[in-house]
Amino acid sequence: MGKVPIPPQDGDIGMLAATGVQGLIYFQNLRPSFSQEEGNLLLQNMLLKSLHQVALAYTSVSMTTTFSTVFLDPLLRVSLVADVRVRLIVQQILHTLIDRHGNSEKLQEIRIPKYINDLDLKVEKCSRQDLAFMRKHGPQFYSMLYENLLQPDNTDENFHAIYCTMALLCVELGGEDVLVELLRLTLGLQEIACKPQEESELSTQHICKLHAVLAAYLNLISQLTAIPALCQHVTQVVETRKQEAAYFLHETAFLEEDSLEQVTLPDTVDSKLLFHQTAISEAMASSGHEVSRLSQPFVPLRSDFPSQSRYSMDVQSINIEMDQVDTPGRERKHPGEEITFETLKKTLTEKTPDAEDDEARRREVVEKFQNAPFEEIAAHSEARSQQLNNKLNEIMDMVSKPSVDASGRVVSLSGPFQVKSVPVYEMQFPDLCVY
């Protein structure tokens, strides 16, 4: 395998994308045939570590430039492979590329600081260009984080790395829309973590660590936004957990594995141990945020989400419901039958009687011009031209005659609408209208 060159510090970010794309495409092409053999796993690690080294040589300026579609899509796909070490390296690559202010080292550890200033984070207002990038590609990041946090074989390193990625999205790209979507992601994950043990595919240790990650993350968001009501709600839940469920906080959840072996989770988690969507919505609304989307449950994109846009869907399952807007005095009308992709396709491809008549006339005209003698075609065209000319003369005569009302009197137009009657033979027509 060829060596991957490490570009100079002042290199063009485009070279990073080009190098990363080549490595990732190579990885994607080989991945279907990869097994869990040590040699294949080693190759995966080497490819991604090379990309990580390339990324370390650069400082991102614009997310749009750094994460081109051909680079971002395969990178996010690789983040969901079975090997935990590969998933960890992908998160480290994301840290390097998202972090532009040296914050990643301060966010590597899951913790709940009493004061955010203790972390000494450097936070700047997100640029308009980066906000546009997140509106377009944000759902891919949120779905990637969602899927990664639910991987059953995550190690503590994986949890810490995913938390760091989530924190960097909040710090570096935390516009208003992004904050709301990150809160939706957090509440969606909490809902998964609260499922009864018999319905959940996650182990007790995994559930505890997931709760701990979400608590630390909501604490970070609340302190960065400095919204008093949100800070109060998060602090209240954290304090309650310290008293009644310490295993839902990082101090206990990420100690030695033995610390969670004796934990027995209840079928239903006490509501005072959870973060509530209503309280968070009210707190965000009190500071002027648009919170209508917070009431909508978080739904990740499909497993092949990087190749899907924000509005991606399975075209075979399109189901359009055309509800008419409520109007006073009018009843809402519902379609008589369900409109699906198949019915639309059938409508477009099926030939109607009118279409069949048009097709028959078209064939008739083609055959006539192919087989009829020239004299017949010319005579037919001349007859049609004469017919059109006669019709045009009739129209002109009608226009040139003065208008007559019901009593038989001639009506003349005055003012700006006055028209002077001109005989047809004296009218001047544009050349394009003369036959």
C-alpha cells in the first residue's frame, strides 16, 4: 500500500478532502469483503489513522469546504462499522476537523462542571455559511451520533469520543436551529434509554452510561446558553440523581465496570430523574427561541443516511395526504383514494383515450407525408391556408365595424380608449403576420 503524504501546515484544505476521499473510497470498496480477521482490521485502522494524520495538519475555516459531500458521506458511513476501534478513529477525525478553537482537548472527558468557565472554552458566533451547512447536513450528523451511542459494544473510550463530537457541534456550530435539533436528539436518546429492560436491546451498563452522557451534555448546553430556567431544570435533575440514582451520572457510570454490576433498573424510571421536554421547551421559549420542533420526536435517517438528503424518503412508500386548509363555511375535503407512488406512476404511464386518439392522428399525418404525392400535400396545405385567410378577414371586418348598442345606435369610445376605425386594406401588419 502506498504512503499517504502529510501536507505542510499551510496547505490547501482541498488537498485534505482529496486525500481523505481517496482513502475512504478505497476503504468503502474493500469493506464488503472485510471480515473480522486481524489483518483486515489492521488495514482499516491504518487507512483511517493515515487520514487522521492528514487532518491534524490543517485548521478548518469553513465546514462547507472541509466536509464536501463526497468526503462527508463515506466518512459518516464508516463511523457505523462493527469494529469499535474504527468507530473511535472516525470520531477523532471529526474532532480534528470540527474543532477550530482548540476546544476538543477540554471536552474529551464526560463531566458536569459547576461553572462552565472552568473549562475555559473559546466560543464564537456561528457564521452564516456554517449555519447553512448544518441546515443541509445536520440530520446526517445527528443520525450518526444517535446510531453510535446505541452501538451495544461501545467502550468507555467510544462514549467519551461521541460526547466530545456532540459537544463540539454545540460549541462550534451551535446556532439556534442546531441547538434545538441537538436537544431533540438528546430527548430522543433518553426515551430509548427509558424503555423497560425486556423491550430494550441495551445492557444495564449501557443504559446507565447513556443517561450519564445525556446529563453531562444537557448541563453543557444549559450553561453555554445561560438560560436560567434551563440551568435550574438541569441542576435539579442532576441533584436528584446524586441522591437517588447516582448510577445515572458520570461519576458512577464510568468507574470500574464492577460499579454497575449490582444495579437493577426499575421497569419505569421515576420522572424526577429525567429531563422533561415541556420544561426544556418553556425555558428555551422564555429566551426567544423557536421551540415548535422540540415537540416532534426525533427520528433518525435510514441506516444509509449519508446518501440521503434532509428530506430523504423511500420513494416506494410515498403517501400523500392532501388536506385542504380550513376555511370558515367550508368542509375539509379528503381524497377519495390513497395516492401512492404506484398510483402516480400508473397515472403517468397509462394511455388515456385522448392520448390514443392523438397518437393515431400523429401516425396518420406521418404516413400521409411519407406516402402521399407532393401535389396532394400542396393542395391540402393551400386549402387550409385559404380557410385560415378567410377566417382572418372575417375577424378584421368585425373589428373595423363600429360597435352598436341594443337600440341600434353607434357607440364611440372616448378618452384614452378612443379607437379610430381604419379599413382593413389600409392597415399595416408586421411582416411576421403577413402570409
